[in-house]
Amino acid sequence: MRKVQKSSYEELRRQRLEENLKRLEELNLPKLAQKLKDASPKPSPAKPKKPRIFRKEELEYVDVRRSPRVAGKPTPDYKDVSADEKGRTPIRRSYKRRDLAGRVYASDEARSFATNSANEIHSKLRNKFPSFVKSMLQSHVTGGFWLGLPNQFCKSHLPRSDEMVTLIDEKGDEYPTVYLAQKTGLSGGWRGFSLDHSLVDGDALVFELVKPTTFKIYIVRASDYRP
């Protein structure tokens, strides 16, 4: 009895399989699946990345790009400028940098002596030109060589835009310097004047504005102080 049931089950299973295959063939599903498989693009194998090799010229330094505003202008030269013996044609001078480790600082007494002596000269000026006294600091005569001028004096008597200002020493030698109106001080050219006159900390200078952009300079040395 069990054998008969088992063979009936197998027969029924075989019939269902045949029916399913006929239905698939009627719908052409096997052929459609094969076509889709053949039509799908095959993925290309990933190409191995080659390590980048830098050429020698790519590793060399290049010039720094300059701003378009100044790209067409010549590279600035920061050497000090001075005038010739007639005071007309600017000429360039080269100066060796001072040894900042050997700076000499004036004593309070020597500084006061120089400043008081400069004030006496200032009070005795007969030309009645605008003038002022300036005591020298290390920043004025070493390192940066920047000389700030009295703010109120600059606003009252000096140009409101950058100009060349001439300094005339007591021998009559002329030194063109760059006056920066916004910073109210002397920049390029002041270094040359300072070095040529061996200015040091504590010295005092009288600035007398004899022309709109020309100063007459009187120098008092702190080293002249005698206790």
C-alpha cells in the first residue's frame, strides 16, 4: 500500500514539473533571461594606479608671485639714498649693519644734558621757523632706523601725503629722506643720515623747518656730558 502511494506521489510531482516547464517555454522566460545576461556589460577590471614620479624641475623653487598691483614695477631697492656734493642728484650709499649686541645706552644724566642743551639752541633760533627737539632712542639709531616726528607738528607744518624731505646738517650737506605722512615719521634715507653722523642713544637733535620740506639739523652729543 505504501509503495503504491509513493509511486503516485512521484508521478504527480513529475507531471507538475513538466507543466511548469511548458509554461516557461510558452512565456519564453529562459531565452529572455539569457538575452539579458548576454546584453549586460561586463565590469572592466580596475586599473592599478601608478605612483606619481616628480621630475627634478618640478621640485625646484620658483619665484614668488607678486601682486598684480606691483607686478609691472621694478623690484624695490631698500638702500639708503643721499645727495651729491651739490645736493641735486640723489646717489646711493651702502652701509654695514651695526652690531646690535654692542649697543651703548646713555645714562639719564647724559640724556638730560643733551636734551637741555638742544632746548637752549632751540630757544635761541632767530629765524622763527617751526622747530622742535627730538631725543634719540635705540630704535632711531640702530636696528629699524625709524624716526617718528611729533604728531601735532606734522599735522600743522608738513605735507599730508608722502614726500621727500631733505635734512641739512651743520656743514651744509643734504640728505633726502622719505617722509611717511600717515605714520608721521622718516623712513628711507634717515638710516644714512644717522650712520653718517654717528648718532647714538641719548643724542638730541633740533629740527628747524627752513622750507616746506627741508629741515636744518643741529646735533647735541650725549657723550659731551661731563659729570
